Amino acid sequence: MNALETRATLLIRLRDASDQDAWRLFASVYTPLVYRYAIKNGLQDSDAADVAQETMCNVVRVIRDFDYDPHRGSFRGWLLTLVRNSLRKRYHQSKHQAIGSGDTDVQIMLQQSPDPNAHSDSDWEREYELWLFHKVARWVQGEFQSKTWDAFWKTTVDGQEIAAVAKELSMSPGAIYIARSRVLARIRYEIQKIESWEPI
């Protein structure tokens, strides 16, 4: 599938359950996003993986009837509804199991269970933006010399002091700023390109 194919086109293709390329691309984009969101909502690794799988299965089940209308909301917003439904189902299942057990440890676990309504749409969007940044960063990393990349990553992502990184990498502070600027510009370009062809 061409990387510049719009997601609107992808959604149409997903209606064909046998279009494995479209489903593979869709799963590679959204499964990690759903998983990370579930983890941020307090689920353990296996439960978050279950929520991601259940959400993807729900997409398979209902995508034929989904009509993308940007005036009614984004696809990510619709997907968030499916994710929240999966989280709510898991929350109620754990609540129901805990009531029947009478086990103090289970009661404590229940009290720590995630509330599927506790996180806002902005948390979901933040997860998407963070995921997109890391995905694009992995794509473009090979385009830069390791020293340039390290200067960017250490100062921008890891938050290390420019002077310390300049000393560590035997670079001038000015060279660090240039490296950061080049890498950030490249990442921003790719993100803007993706968001321009992924209006949902």
C-alpha cells in the first residue's frame, strides 16, 4: 500500500475483510496506540493486549457499517469509543468477579481497576501524537549520522543539557542546535505529510 494513500481510502478498503495489506497497515498503526492507551488507563500488559485485540476485533465486526463523515467527528474519535467500551467491559468484568470472591486482595485490585471514563479525549490524542512522533523518528533516524541523531535525542527527548551533550559528543553547542533543528524539521515534515493525507 502506498504510504500516501489516504486513510479515508484505507477505511473503504477495510470493508473488504480479505484485503490483508489494508488490515496489516491499519493494525500496525492502531494496535500499539490502543495498547498504550490501555496501559495508561492502569491495565497490566496482558489485559492491555486483550483490550487492543478486542478493539481490533470490534473494528472488523462493525467497519462495514462505518461511514466516514468528517463533519460528525474523526475516525480516531470513533475508535476511542470502541476502546472505551472495551475498557468499560473489562472494568465491569473485574468488578463482577471481585464481588463474588470475597478475597481482600481481589477487593484491593478492584479499587485499583481503571475507570474507563477517567481519561479525556486529549489523553487519547496525546497518546496518538506521542506514538506518531516515535514512529516517524524511527523512520527518519537512518537518514542522519549517529552523532547528529544523538545530539537531537539526548537534548530534545532525554532533556539533557546542551553543554553536557556537546562535551560528551565533542561538538560545539552551536552544532548541537543545528543538529536538533535539522532532525526536528525532518520529523515535523513527515508528521505534517502524514496528517495531511490522514484527515481522520
